[in-house]
Amino acid sequence: MKVCAPKPCEPQPHTLSLSFPPSLYFYISSKIRQQLFHRNIEMGVSTVRCHLVVQGLLFLILLLQQARADHQVYNVSGLRSRKQVSSCNLFQGKWVFDASYPFYDASNCPFIDPEFDCQKYGRPDKQYLKYSWKPDSCDLPRFDGLDFLRRWRGKRIMFVGDSLSLNQWESLVCMIHQSAPNAKASFVKKDGLATVTFDGYAVSVSLYRTPYLVDIVRESVGRVLKLDSIQAGDTWKQMDMLIFNTWHWWTHKGNSQGWDYMSEGTKLYKDMDRLTAFYKGLSTWASWVDLNIDPSKTKVFFQGISPTHYMGKEWNSQSKNCYGELEPLSGPTYPAGAPAAAAIVNQVLSKIRKPVYLLDITTLSQLRKDAHPSAYGEDRTGMDCSHWCLPGLPDTWNQLLYAALVMGT
């Protein structure tokens, strides 16, 4: 009789009619099969039975994840008690037309990079600027920059991550600048750290660029991505609020890849499964938070996975990518489901001991296929369906950040 071991069973996703993204199915099922066969478990059963074992385990995992999700409101970590008091899921809702938007005019904000200034560089439509996020179960407080400055008077705020952090950082300083036009602002950029300080309130808002959060070190073999090392965190420890982000660069390959090798301990890898690497790197960051953050002094946020829109089939469209998209998707969910990286974020944050608030912007951003720069930016040679126009979607991320601070503290 033909048996499963030692040859791995082939996945049969078409036999499993559960509502979750195929990428997550393959990721979880691959991990289950690895554990079964790496431990040399001899299964004297048929291939069909092996499929049932794998699918049964998947079903139990998904039931447990759903049960946990039903008890969560808008956070996944140490602020669980606060979010239950609010009983509002800020991240479940829909996009509605709002004539009062946008929050600011790009021509009046000196902090926007040309790559995000879509109107200046020729985008002909403006409807994408006129949508606000409306949660299903509560009203989202409108961003008040003066109130933000008063609350954080004398404090230091830092975004830590890649160019999506840049997107959100520029958005926030523009929103504050618009709300408090008479507040003198100074800008300093030095050694990869950019800071805008609103002098009358002594509030600094900084950006620390580090695309992987973990270290990249030049060694004899080349650039090594250290999955188990964070040496750059001393600057982060001085902050009163930290907003972390990573994922965008973990998928890059070829010339756009930011490293030559990965390492963990004494082991050197030419490459590995990128979700596995992401999990290892993010777990290192979580350990750093647990070891270095004093929750009585520092609030920690994690910006959820920011999606891309390079394949129209993901939202049931004939479009090749985001170019020419003019309005959001109308439903509460994204046809292609959540990216597999979002499951990794939830897994890591569920284990962290210190309070970390998840800005769960993934689904609401997936609905905004219309909000990317696409072909509109300075010296644009390719299609940008990864970043976001400013003004635009990152303003909503910051409105949600503000709401979390106002409603959750």
C-alpha cells in the first residue's frame, strides 16, 4: 500500500472549502508537513488519509484563530483590557465619500517627497482624495493637530521602518502642520534620521529608516541580514512613542534585494523562505521590545501590513495594476483575502509580553486600489502600486493612530 512518509503529501486546496486566503493555507500546511516529516513520523496510511490529517489540523488552527479573533476588538497585544472597554473595532468598516477631505493641500506642506505628490506630478483625478473611513460600530474622531500637540507636549515620537513609514511620517507632520499653521516647525536630517520639531510645543516627530528592523552588517561575504540581531535600538529607547513597520523589503529579490546573505547565530544562508525569514526577524524585534520598553514611559505601535495592487485579478478586475483606478472597493473584505505576512504579524504580536498596539490597516488599505501614485511622481519610470499618494490613505492611518490615543488611553 502506498504511504505518505517519507514523501510529502501534495496539498489539495480544491477539496477544502474554507474561507481564507490560499497563501495562508499553503504557508500553514507547509509548516505542518515540515514538522511531520522532519521528525520522521512514519504514517502507515494512504495519501488520501494524509491529506485529511493535514486539512483537519488546518481546520482546528483556523477555528482557534477565529475564536481568538472574536474576542479581539482592535488590538492584539498587551492593551487587550483597554480595547474591550471601548468595544469598537476601528478597522472594520467601509469607505464613504466625504467632501470635507483631504486634511491638507500638498502645496502647503513642505515635507512631502516628490514620489508621493501625485497632484503636482500630473494625476488628473481628485476623487481619491475625498474618501473617509467609517467604522461599523462607532464614529472615528476627526484628527485634531492642536489637540495632538497639547497631549504630546515635550514628547518625542518616532516612526521606525521602511518607505511605508516614510509615507506615514510625512502624512502626520503635514496633518499637524495644517492644524497648527502658526506653530513654528524646524526640520533636521542627519545620519539617516529625519526630525520635524514643532518648537512651541517641543514635540518632535522623527523617522528612522531601517527596512528590516533587524541589522544589516557588511562582512567579508557581503551584506548580511542578521535575523537575530538589533544593534540600532539605542536611539529608539529614548522615544515616548514608537510606530514600527516592516515587510515591504522582505520580498525583494535580484538587484532590489538589500542583502547578499542571511544569518542566524553562526549559520549563514544564501536565501530562505521569505515568510520564515520575516517571522524570525519580527520575533527578534518582539524580543527587543520585551527587553527594552518600559510601558509607563513609551507607547509602542506596529503598523500593519501595507498592501500592494499589482494584480487586478486580486480584486476581480481585468486591470493589470493600480493605474487608472478611480475609487475604492465597496465591500468590507478584499476578494484575495489577507496577505500571508499579516498572519505572521498577528502570531508574533500574540506572544509579546509588553503592550503593543496593532494599527490593523491591511484590509482597509486593500480596498484602496485607487490611492497609489501609479505613474504620477517625479521622474517616474515604473508603476508604483506599493506606496500611497499624499494627501491620501496614510492620513487615515494617522487618524486611526490619533483615535487609538484618544479613545484607548
